[in-house]
Amino acid sequence: MQAQVEELGDSKVRLTVEVPGADVKHAVEHAATDLAGTVKIPGFRQGKVPLTILKQRIGKERLYAEAVESHIGGWFWNAAAQTRIHPVEQPEYGYELPEGEGRDWRFTATVAVQAKPELPDWSTLEVPAAEPEIPAELVEQALQEVQATAADLAPVDGRPAQPGDVLVLDLVMPGDARRDYAVEVGGGRLAPELEQALVGVSAGDSASVEIPVSERETSTVVAKVKEIHEKVLPPADDDFARKVSEFDSLEELRSDLESDLREQLAAELEGQFRSAAVDTLVRAAGVNAQGPLVEVRTRELLNGLARSVERRGLSLEQYLSLSGRTAQQLVDSLNAEAALSVAREVVLEAVADRAGITVSDDDVEEVVREQVEELDDDFDATVARLRETGGYERLREDLRLRAALDRLAAEVKRIPIELAEARESIWTPEKEKPETSAKLWTPGSKEPA
């Protein structure tokens, strides 16, 4: 799919989109399938009407109109992503119906877009950056986790089960039973409701819980505790270090654990710094994203959340009840997240434009090659599929924005967290505002009361 952008002034553009004949044919076939399921033609079962008969009965124009109306939105948004425009309203389309189902077709879309921001000199922006500090307690916790992997199990007498114990259970549920099932309490292998119920249960006793299996149904699970074992950690000494690692001493093992923790924390803090850098530029440039793209992102976030909670055995309604939020509060939160996501893209595209950042085909295909090697896929077939679906250009744009973020993070001023907090705590006249003054909402902030 090819698209060209014409600037019309007043933050409006006209997008001219060339749709390949193969895509038009697919749209017509899809529309025919949909219409065949609703049109009744004597002599044919509903949904089984041949395309030629369907054209004769309903007319080619209606079929092509259905094909265009059902697919033009997807074509437009693919073209918008390809040309890096950010619509803030629904487009006005201009077109004539295709002349044939397998012939290339063209349409135009006139739409208001997010204005390109005027970026400040980002090298003057100050962004707080934390240094990775690993407390001794965290290193000791990591050492204990290593000890736990080499722990022995000892039978427990005289006390009920507690987190960390290994239990031998008989699990009974509708249509299934598992005997002598060994599991650690708190290990995450059982449903959270059952793990909580097992804490405090003695050997010989049972725990019974209701586990949600759908929005309206639950299933009863009975767990009988047959044996309780506790972990006996080996002594933390040089012999232990040699047994569980390549190191000759406990001090070397502890130092290696601290180094790993520091590396993990440094990566996490760097990610937070990069997010803070682009968010600082969003605020400095005064970008407030809105419009259909934000609405689309909000729906994507909501659908993703719904799928996530369903995998955990909950409905979205149950999730809302547990989180203490209303549906509107959830949507408002996701909308603010989506708006910030779009605003970040807008400023990073502006950074890429100002810095002259480009991504070559070789750069894109290097990433594709790395991915296909991991998945043992065919490189040429993957590249061809990505080009056909528009994924190739989306990957190019993703790499371009990553490079822009690299440039931004490298050139803003890093300041210590303590300095930023100290400046924030200093009173200045502009911070003194009447209690009744209006609050300016910005993406990522809480909705004013």
C-alpha cells in the first residue's frame, strides 16, 4: 500500500492512498461472504450463494460499496501509521467505487491531525536519574533464595502449614483428582484462593475453596493435607558456594549476586529515566494528544487488560470489584495512558525529524534476521509477509523512534534524584495559588477534582 500526504494548512492533510488489487479482491470476497449470509436466493442455501449469482441479484455496486465501507477504515489507519500522521478527528473520504475486484484502487482522506510540536532545546532539560544502590538485605535475600534451591526437606510435627512449606496433598475437584501432589505453599502453582486457605491447616485436615471457572460459575476444590515438610537451608559457607556455583568462596558468590542485582536495577532505572526524559519533553513542548488515535489506543489497552484478567480466571467485572474502581474510572485511566503514549510518539517523531534520523532497509532486516534466527523461521518469507501486511514499515518506524529516544536520553541533563526533590520542595511565589484556582490537566496526571 502506497500513501502520499498533502499539507492543506490549519493542521489538515489530504492522504491519497493506493490500495493494491489483491487487497481490493480480498475485501470484495469478504463482503460477498458477509452478504451471502444475509441474502436469501431461491435454490441456494443461505451463505452458499456463488459470487456470480450474488452479483446478479444484489448488483456489483452494492457489493463493492460494502467492500469499501467495511475495509476503508483499516486501509486509512495503516496509511496513517505509514505516513506518521496522528489524526485528531474522523477523516472525510473521497472515492469512486472500484472498477474491478482485482484492480488497484485509490481513495483520499482529508483529516485534521495533531500539530507538529515546536520542540525546545532538549539539551537544556533536566531529568532526575537514580543511581543503583543495592542494600545488604537484598543481597542476603538473594543468597537465601540460592540456599532454598539446595535445601533439604524435613517432616513437620506439631504445627500447621505456613508459607514456604512443601505439602503433600490429595486434590479433589469435579471430574478429577490428584493424589500425593507435592507443592510449595506460596510457590504460585495453586490458585491464590487455595494457597491462602492452606495456610494454617494441619496434617490430616482439609481446606475447601470455590474457584471461579467462568463469569457465573465456580468449582469446589478440596485439598487434604497429608504431610507437611519444611525447608532446612544448608549453612552459608564456602562449601555451599562451591556446591551451588562456580565460585570457591561464599564471598565471591555474594559479590556475584550483588553484581547481578546491580545490573538488573541499573537496567530498570535506565528505563525509568528514558521514560522520564520523553515525558519531560512532552510537557516542555506542551503536547496534549487527543482524537481517534487516542480512542483506538484506549480500546486496545482495555481489550488487552480484559484478556489478561480472563487468563487469570476473572471477568473484567470481578477485576473492577477487586480493584475498587468503577468502569468509568478504569476507562479514564486507560485513556490518559493512551494519550501519553501518543504524545510520546509525537515528540519522538519531532526529535527524529530534527536530528535527521533515518532507518535503512539493512537496519530493519538485521532486526528481522535476529528474530527469525531465534524462532527458526524463514528470513525471505518473513520479510515478504511483513512487507505485504505493512509490518515492515511499522518496524522501521519503531526503530526510528527508538533511535530518537536514544538521542534524547543521551543529550538531556541528568540530575540526581535528591537535587530534583530538593528543588521541588523549595517554595517559590509561582507555586502559591488560591485554593479555588483551576487545575490544568496534562496527560499522565490525575483528573482534577
